[in-house]
Amino acid sequence: MSEPSVTAQKAPARADGASTVMVRLLRRPRSAFALIVILTMVGAAVLAPWIMPYDPNDQMFDGLSLEGAPLPPSSEFWLGTDLLGRDLFSRLILGTQTSLIIGVLANGIAVLLGATVGITAGYFGGWIGGILMRFTDLMMAFPALLLAIVLAAIFKPSLLIVALVIAMVNWVQMARVIYTETRSLAQREFIDVQRAMGASTFRILGRHILPHLVYSIIVFGTLGISTTVLLEATLSYLGVGVQPPTPSWGNIIFENQTYFANAPWLVFFPGVAIVLLALSFNLLGDALRDTLDPRLKGRH
């Protein structure tokens, strides 16, 4: 094999600049919508202390009707109040912080763990790969929600614990995908050439394997945030996630579900927030896959 062909094979496709990718995403209506929603929610979470009109835990005397019922949306309380007279808009904004912190943290841990397991198993193969992937298959055999509930019930719930629990049940999909791609790359001729030339394992992994996996990690990492947001909301709704008085979209629905018939806004608004954020990360992940994957370019 001639040296030019080896060089051509081992060099990964040149990554598009961030500005180019952003322009392509903004040209697609669905990904543009997703970016607007995500950036709006991130902005609300970051600026929460300054844009919340009321203390989210303040049980206001004028936050309930004369009969003690929650107030509907009005000019004073934009999204109404909950069963304790607290401003729902303020609680939703602070709940956005909770969902994004857990979503990003849990998904980051899951991506790191899944990518490490997948790359290690895919590159080394043999008994190392066999043990790692059998363990991955074992974890995949358990229902994710049931396993998360069990783990959350064992440990005292907190933001960090909830994030770790979600990460422990979400890393397996990433590991399986990265394992398949790494296994395919490890058997390519340009990797054999690098081994014959005496390249170290870390050099091969860092310079010739990992660059080919970056696109997949970015895409699956983005898609994974939607899963973590939904799982966090589910755990909080079931009472084994984020604990009151810390507001979470899931526990807001749980606290107010008994008023669903008389005060539907208490369930409707946090439900819409959950769906919008999860849907937006799904749309963004799909758009990133189509934009970054060279095999799909030209289809959009």
C-alpha cells in the first residue's frame, strides 16, 4: 500500500466549522425551532434569579381564592398559582434549571461511560471486549425505568444522585453504538499499518479512532438529553427523583395532579415544558446527524 493511500485513509474527514453547522441548522425549520426553544430555556435557567417575578417557594396570602383554590393565569400571576398559593411561572423557571442541570450532567456521565466502554471493548476485543459487552447486554436486559426507580429508592435523592442514577441506566445504548463503530474501525487496514509502524495504543485511539467517532458521540449525546429529561421528570413524578421544595417539572405535576379537573393549568404548563424540551433535543439531534454525517449530506 502506498503512503499517500495510507494517509488518505487514516485522516478523518475535515470537520465543518461551528458557524457552518449553525447556518445549516438554522436553514432547517425543525432544527431552527429546536434551537430557539433550547436557547430560550437555557436563558431562562441562567437568568432565573433575575426574571422570576416571585420567590418560587413563597406561599402568598393573595395566591389563593377566597375558597382556598389555586388562581388561574392572570396579569398578576402569568401562569396562575398552585395549591399552596405559589407562583407557577416562577416555579417552572426554577424547574427548568433542575431539568437542564440533571439532563446535561446525567447525559454527560452516560456519554463518557458509554464511549469508554464501547471504545475499549471494540478496540481490544477478545476476553476484554466479551466481558464488557456481556455486562452491557445484562444492563440492557433490565427495564430502564424500573432499574432507575430501584437505584433512586436505595440512595437518598438529590440532584447529583438523580443524575448518577439516570446515567447508570442510559450509558448502555451509547456503549453499544460506539462498540460497533470502533470494532469496524479497528479492523481497517490503516489501523493495521499504524500498529506495524509501532504506534502506541493511546496514539492509535487518540489520533485514528476517536476522531472518527466524534460525530456519533455528539449526535447521540444530544439525543440522550431528551431521554434524561423525560426520565428525570418521571422519577420526580413518582416521588423518587428531585424532592420538594426544590421544584422539578415532574414533582410540580405530582403535587398538583389532584387539581387537574379544576385547575388544569397546573398540569398543562409543566407537561408542555417537558414535551417541548425533550422534542427540541430530539429534533436537534436528528438535524446534527444529517448535517455532520458525510453519508447523509445532500439529502437535506
